[in-house]
Amino acid sequence: MKFKENCSSCGVGLIEVGYSVFPCPNCGEELIGRCKECREHSTQYVCPSCGFVGP
């Protein structure tokens, strides 16, 4: 199971229903966590491994 504690955009803990966790679409090395709010508002995130910026 993939595990990420905090949202990669805002840093909030991923405990609410509606969050997602997935590997970086560019490098696949780092897990990206997205809280419900950031997903709904398309808030940008940056992969700490490769610098990929995603919505």
C-alpha cells in the first residue's frame, strides 16, 4: 500500500476522505499526496525528486 502523511501542496495531514496518493507522473520515484481541497482547486505541487510541477 502506498503511504504519504501530508499533502504535497499545502502540507495538511491526509486523514480526510477524498485525498489521493500516487507516484510522480514524471519520475515515478516520489509519492505525491493531495488533500481534497488541493485536488478540487488544482493547487500546484512540486516533486522533491525531479522538480516536476503538476496541478
